[in-house]
Amino acid sequence: MFAIAITLLIIEIHVPHPEVSTDKEWLITLANLIPNFAGFILSFIVVGAMWVAHHRVFGMLRRLDPTLVWPNLVLLMAVAFMPFSTALMSSHSAERVPELFYAFTLIVAGLLQIRLIRRALREPFLKPDVSAADIAMIRRRSLALPIMASIAFVLGFFWPGFSNLPLVLMPGVVVLFARWRRGKRPEPDAGAVGG
Amino acid sequence: MFAIAITLLIIEIHVPHPEVSTDKEWLITLANLIPNFAGFILSFIVVGAMWVAHHRVFGMLRRLDPTLVWPNLVLLMAVAFMPFSTALMSSHSAERVPELFYAFTLIVAGLLQIRLIRRALREPFLKPDVSAADIAMIRRRSLALPIMASIAFVLGFFWPGFSNLPLVLMPGVVVLFARWRRGKRPEPDAGAVGG
Amino acid sequence: MFAIAITLLIIEIHVPHPEVSTDKEWLITLANLIPNFAGFILSFIVVGAMWVAHHRVFGMLRRLDPTLVWPNLVLLMAVAFMPFSTALMSSHSAERVPELFYAFTLIVAGLLQIRLIRRALREPFLKPDVSAADIAMIRRRSLALPIMASIAFVLGFFWPGFSNLPLVLMPGVVVLFARWRRGKRPEPDAGAVGG
Amino acid sequence: MFAIAITLLIIEIHVPHPEVSTDKEWLITLANLIPNFAGFILSFIVVGAMWVAHHRVFGMLRRLDPTLVWPNLVLLMAVAFMPFSTALMSSHSAERVPELFYAFTLIVAGLLQIRLIRRALREPFLKPDVSAADIAMIRRRSLALPIMASIAFVLGFFWPGFSNLPLVLMPGVVVLFARWRRGKRPEPDAGAVGG
């Protein structure tokens, strides 16, 4: 599902047809697509980070309990929606409502992921080798997306066009959240997973 | 297959290009897309419920018997068709024929699923731990889609535009059908699966 | 791959926008799409039959030998091409060249499948429980597609518009080919697989 | 992911609608699509070769170490981008910038693959039966794409329209790179894999 949504991002970038076919005209044409390329890369990174988290959470579970099916499907719905909100933002960069709409869909996706993680990572669903420290780390990591997206949402009111760019830092922020409070107690296993 | 069809639903929602780029104009533009968003969510839920049922049925089988291959492929054909009927209904909400067409494709999909379930859930295909109560529950659940879609079809003659909205209740109705008659005899296992 | 190509077939059917929104106009509009629906169903059945055969062949192999990788990829290339040739034929039904083009791509796909099967179903790739009768049956079945597509190709010169319809019989013809010569010697296992 | 990107290549080829529907006009129309078909085949072969390499590398690993997740996702991003660069080149064959753009995306994809391979194929990630000769062969093979794409890039300055055609030789070149230096020392296992 994540793989399909992430690959569909590209089909929203349409092939341009410049009126004149000189090299210079082509370079201008491609430069005009930079917001589309940026949106593709941004959403690929954000959805990619969600994919990694999702994979990690389900790797901690013995099986998919029926009570998790719908929280999971609703999260997948938000992920499947991303190609639209990405295309909306990319085609209208620097316009306030599309930028806010994009950040809003990410806030929703982030909250749905937190909800799924809270429901999934508890007894009796867990594999026996999952430690409390692992769960705490996954929970801390899952805060990164809604917090970053909320910041982007607020920035979008004032600086549409640049407000969503900080989201490109997601993978690094996720690692920061994972390592937070590490200094206070030793968590060797969490370090191996979070690198 | 379900995952692909469910993700393709989004590419039928096209990015709007309002003539003026004010915030107000954008909000009106996005409000005009509400039928498309509603169609996306509705079909995601309905196809998602079919996906869950399909997964559950095949989890009860030892292997995919050759006699089940074509009943299964014909069901998948109806699922693969959903992005079209969803887009048709969403782009022409409140028009009678597209609404009826959508409900009709769901009736067909629901009947094909019942047919597959009746052929699949019987000896000698079943895993040894599948109880008669499990099978009865899955069969009752499978009635929810064609019944709900038939109601939507009838409603569509009188109130096109709202006729398909009851389908959003599908996951709840499925659980109701699963629990039906539970009071009469104890089925602890069915309760664990149907939650 | 087969699942993706088979699901992508639908996105080539575009949502119509009739000028008037009466029920009658809508019924005419949908009736005009019948060639597109027929093309979708036809290709779904043909690619579905190839998918079943592919699955069956690889189920007989111990592993995917490196010498089979490229014959397999070239077959997948022909399968991935089907959404285009289906859309070409469906949008221009009753025109000779699109009908011939469609039949031609199926002849090529059928020959590529025969080539893959001949290379794959031999020692030392086979699982130990695969009998010579199983292999002979799979080989006979694989003749159905290129023969049927060749007939459609010849018919297309004289009756474009109806020439490809016989392909809808593919699943039945495949079973006929599988059972051919069965009367002459007993093959109980082949019967169980080919039903 | 590779399978999805490779299948999406086809949806960038749009169904033509010639003004006159004679056989001759249709043949001209289809002949005009030859660059699009060539681009489809070319990218299918190149991405197919990357898929085979990716599959082979991950088959040598015990598990996907967290430190490999992002190098892998960034490579997948370049693969997911291919449908766009293919469509850009195919729709504007014989124009310099689109041809260079296509070759450039392949150089980037090739370098990202080398980076992933260098990070992945080392202790302690390897399965115990992976030999140093296997790793050396995979590394040599991975040089083929960036070298071929760089040649195409340089050719693109002088002969746009034909510059990317040599890439169709990729599978053969990969095998050449794999067998390079074989004469100097015996590598029976590598021969079995590289055939």
C-alpha cells in the first residue's frame, strides 16, 4: 500500500510541452517543474518514513489482531490520499490554501498513525522479545510527523511556498525523537534499531 | 489487488485550477471537491471491508484450490472496476444513473463475493481449526454488502446524491451481521474475530 | 506484476461527461462505453489466464534460476503493455488496425509465455513431485493463447469489431487444451489441477 | 516497488486519435508512437536490470538492517521517478535536454545503487554462504549502469535521439561486467549466478 501510493506520486507530474524546443527554453521549462519535483521528493520522504515506522510496528506484533484492522485501514486511507494533496500543493506552490491543505493531511495521517501504534503495541499482541524501551522509542518517534506537520501548518499562514520544506528533515527528526532521553538511561537495543 | 485498486481511487480526483488564487476562491474550489473526497472515502471503506473479508476467508483455507481460481478472478475484476464507478458517481453526484450504476457494481461485487465464499468454505479446502460457527459468521457477514448496496440502489431512484452514503456504515453493519443470533447460543471464538 | 497490469486496465476508461444530464442521455452515454467495458473484461480474462498459468509454472520450480530471469522479464514486459493495447482497441473498436494490433500483442505475449515455460519446466529446476504428465499438460495449455490470438488476428482483417471477442472463451479453451488426449491414458493428477 | 514503477511506464503512452480512420492513417499514427514504445522497452529493460540486481543483493543479506533503510528508499525514489523521465524523453525524442535529463536520472539511479550495494554487502549483514567472489561480481555488475548512462549522457550532446539507445544493451553489458577478469581465476559459483 505504502509502496503503491509512493510510486503513484510520480504520475501527477505531467510531461511539459514547451512551445519552442531550444535548449534554453527546455531548461526554463524544467526549472518551472522544480516545485513538482520538490513535492515528489518531500512526500516520498514523509510517506517513506511512515512506511518504515509501519513496518517496524508490525514487526513487533505476533499477528494482525482483528481490532487493529480498521485503525490500520483508516491510516492507509490517509496514505492513499497523499498523491492528491501532493499534486495540489506542487501545482500551486506559494498559495496558502494548498500548502495548508497538504500540512493538514499530514497532521491527520500522523495522528492516525499514533492511534494505530497505541492500540497495537500492547499486550497480548506483542512478540515476546519486544521491550518496554522499544515501545517507548516507537511512540516518541511517532510524535515527529504530527509535530513537524503542525509547525508547517502554522508556517503556511505566513510563508506559503516554504512552509512544508522543513518536512524534508523528517527522517533526521524521527531519529532525534527516537534518541531523546537516551542520555538518562542506557538503551543499547534501541540504539541498534534507531540508527 | 485490493491494495492496488484501493490506492488507484485517488488518481481519479484531479487537481483543480481555480481562476483566481485567493484564499476564499480556494476554499470554494475545495468545497466543490467534497463529493469526490466522499466517493474516495466511501469506496475505500467498502473495498476495504471486502479486502478484510477476502483475507479472512483465504486464511481459513489450506491452499487455493484450482476450482476457486476463476470465481476469485471474477471477484477481483469487480474490485478492479471500482475506481471507474467511483469516479463516475463522484463526478456526477446527485445524478440518478451514475448513483445507480455505482450501487449496481457493488451489488454485483457483493454477489460475486458470496459465490466465492460458498465455494471456498467447505471440505476438503478448510484448515482443521475452522469451526462451523466461524463459517456461519463469515456467510452472515457477506450478506451485508449486497443488502446495503440494494438499499442504496432503491434509494437512488428517489434521492440520488444521498443514496450511497449509507454504505459508509458498512464496517459497522458487517459486525452487526456477524453478531446476529449470537444471543441464542454461545460463540466465544466468533466474538474474538468479529470485534 | 500481473495484478498491477490487470488493475491498471481500468484507468484507461475515462469518466464521460454528457452535455445533458437526463436519465436517457446517461443511458446512451454508458451504452457508448460498452466497447471499453468489453475491452476491460476481455483483457482481464486473458491476462488473468496468463497469471494463473504463470503462478502454476513457478509453483513447479524449486527456485527462480538466473537463466529464467530475462525470459520472465520480457514476458512481464508484454503483460505490462496490455493496458495500452486494450485502450487502443477499446477506444477504436470496429477499426481494423487497432484490433489487429491488440491481437498481435497477444500473439507475442503467448509466444513469450511458451518460451518461458519450455525453458523453465525441465531439469534441474523442477520440484521432485512434478510429473511428466503435469508438464505436458502445462505445455498444451500454453498453446491456447497464441492459437486463439492468431485466429482473432486473421478474423480482424475481415470482421474488425468482433474479431477479438472469441478471446473471452480463453479460460474454457485452456481447459480444453489441458484435457486434450486425456481419454487415451489415465492422468488422475492432471485432472485435479486442471478443473 | 520496482514492479509498480515498471508497470506504470505504460500509462504515459496515450491512446492516439487519428483524424481519419483509414488503415494507412493508423499505420502512420502507430509509427509515430515508435519513440514511445522504444522508451517503454528501454526503461523496462534498465529498471528490470536494476530490479534483478536489487533482488540478488537482498538475497545475500540476513535481514534489512535499519542503516540500509534510507539508502534503499532513496534508490527506490530514483526508480519511482523513471516513469516521468521516460515519458519526457519519449515525447520529445531527438531533443537534447530531455535526452540528457533521462541519462542523468539513470546516472543518479546507478550511483545510488552502487552506494546501497557497498553499504549492504559487508559484515555483519551477509548470509554465511556469500563468498568474496560473489560480492566482487555484484560490485562489478553495478558499475554497468552509471558507465553506460554516462556514455549516453555524453552522446546526448551530439546525437540526441539515438544517445540513449545503447542502454538497451544493459543486460548484456551487465553480464560482461560480471564475467570480467573471470579468465584469471576460477569462479564456478559466480558463473552459475551470472548466466
